[in-house]
Amino acid sequence: MGDDLPSWIIPILNWMESTWVNDLALGPQWSWPIMETLHFTGMCLLFGPIIVMDLRLLGFDRIALPQAAVHKLIPLTLAGFVINLITGIIFLFGNPYRYAMNISFAIKFALIILAGVNAIYFWKKAIPVLERVGEHGDAPTSIKIVGLSSLLLWTGVLATGRLIPYLGTG
Amino acid sequence: MGAITWIENTGLAEMVRISAYGYPVMITLHSLGLAIMVGLSVLLSLRVLGFFRTIPYSSLQRLLKIAWIGFIINFASGGSLFSANATGFIVDWVFLVKMAMVFLGAILVGTMQGMLRTVLATGNPEGATGTGIKVIAGLTIVAFSVGMVFGRLVPYLPP
């Protein structure tokens, strides 16, 4: 297994397989389904607030819905992200060769990085602009693109994550 | 069982079973619908339970229209997944518990929205703080959580 992988990654994958995290993921019979259920829970906690925040950024219901009110949802979406980061890392350690060879996982990983960069851009650049336009103001197009990108990137993360068992090898 | 066997023999069922893309596409849409429906319903429930008080109920009512789009996506994608193995699913207690919880959750969300609509119509945007609606909000989270756990366990637990 792993013939197509670059040689430098093999020791890392072997190390991942030798850790206690691998035992945790594969040892107890119910580990994997419990982690999957938690991963779905995290997905819902992450995705619900993302929909609300991004739609508001795009101008949804801006007269009634203050910008600051939807930003209160950020801790919830971060909680969902942390749950999924932890369970996701456990999956990786549980079956490192499978994920290293899987095209759907590679795309998912790239999309998460892009979504992260997008979120940092939102935090550093968009929030000051939003503060200038006011609680019920309309965001400029450059900022709306951040909201649309976030919505599309996270939908892509969800879809490519679900397709891991069906696309590519492993 | 006649109707169930018929469902399993439809062209849709065959497409999901045989086509390389049928099952993956449907299961992916099912996850997306889940994230939309449960994600937004949980937000409404948390709001009713006293969190995120600065988000007006009127905005949540509008957002919940999107939640119902998620529900429709899942009704359609779930229906196609069911059709592929209808005779198996219909006798699988894990699947039946999941379905009961999903429909209970949807009914509870609809009920909560109806109660909010009545309160909002009286011109009181913050009137929906009674114990009844809070119990419904709590049960919504429980029903969807249990539904999600059992849905995920369908491939793992013996039918």
C-alpha cells in the first residue's frame, strides 16, 4: 500500500499508525461510529451559524437583523469546528494511508485551508469595514464576496468530506 | 409489503443501486440537507431557550424557510436512498427510530414556528418566552440529536 505516495510521507504515515490515537480510533468497536456521529454534530453546529452569518453579510434581512447579533454566533461555529478538527484528526490517525491517497480528502483539506484564509480575511479586513457601514448598513461588494466564498467553500468541504468513501482510492 | 417491493423496483431505486453516481450524490445531498435543517433548527431552539437574544424572531422565521428547503432536500434524497433498499430499511428498527425522531423534530419545529407566528402577530416581538415553547425547543434538539445518532448507526447496528 502507498506505492504512489511520495517517499517522505511514508514514515509520517507509519508513525501515525503507531500512536495511541490510532488505537483509540480502531480499537474499541464503537469508536469509529461515535466519532462519525460527533463529526456530523460538529458539522451542524458549524454550518447553521455559517448560513446565518454569510447570508447577513450578503444583505439578508439587514434592516431587522443587526450585524453584531449574528456575530454572536461565532463561538458556536468555532465549537463545531473544534469538534470536527479533533474527530477529523482521530480519523486521520486511524487510517492515514487511506486519507493520504484519497483525492476527495485532498480537495476537502484544500477547501478547509481556503475557508480558513477567507475567515482570517473576514476577521482582519471585513469587520473594520462592517463597523464603518453600521449595524444595518449594506456591505460593499468586495466584502459580500467574502460571505459568498465562505458559503460555497464550506458547502464544498461538506460535500467532498461525504464523498471520501466514494471518490478515489483508499 | 407490496408497495415497499414496488418502491424497490422503480427506476429511481435501480439508479441509486446501480449507477456509480446515484448513491454518492444522494448521500451527499442528504448530509447537506441535514446541516441546513438541523443547523438552523438548533439555532431557533437555542434562541427560544434564551441564547442569542439580539437576533430577532422575525429574522429567524425568515431563515427557517431555508431550513425547510433543507428538509425537502432530505425528503427527496432520503426517499431515493430508502427506495434502493426499501424492503431492508422498512424492517430495520434503527432506521425506524431515526425516521420517527426526524419527523418528530420537524413537527416540533413547525409547532414552534406556529407559536412564534401567533405571538409576533400580536405585535410583541419578545412574547414567546413561555415554558411550553421552551420545552418544545429542548425536545427539538433532543429529537434531532437522537435522529442523527441513529441515522449514523444504521450501517453499524444489526437490523
